[in-house]
Amino acid sequence: MTKAELVKQIAAKAGITQVRAAKVLEVLLSTLSEVMIADDAITLPGFGTFKLSTHRERKGRNPSTGETLIIPARKMPRFAPGKELRELIEKQGKSTKGKHHK
């Protein structure tokens, strides 16, 4: 699903204009980013938690040359689905088993 498709769906379900839905989506995404940058987490009960995960420095290898190198420590955004979302996805997966959906 593209951002434009998501905006259309939000607008239709909320009964608002696409312009207003796009603004709401922009505010939501910027707020999620700001909170994670501040190293805080956003927990939406039943849906999931958005937070930063810290990856330690580690040794790696350049696959082309075989040269050993150090991969620096970094922080990456992470989403952990909540129980209800996991159950919904699992239930949906069972009903579409064997079918391929885009």
C-alpha cells in the first residue's frame, strides 16, 4: 500500500477529506519520529510499541574482498506488535493459507 492509498483509506473510514487525512498522517509520523529520536517509546495497547533498538559494535566481513571490518554501533527503529495485532494476523494467516495476496 502506498502513502496515497493509505491517505484515501483513512479519509474514507474517518469521513474526512484526503487533505485532512494526509495532515493527520504527517503529524502522526513526525510525532513517532520525534519520540523515538528522544529515545522514548510509544505504546499503543493492542497494536504495538515503536521504539529504538541499540545494535552493538561488531565484526563483519566484506563479502567481495574477505576483509574484516568493524560495523559501528547504531540505533534502529523497531516495532513490536501487540497481542491483539499478533492474534489478528495469525487468524488472518490461517484463513488465507495457501493463497497469495499482494
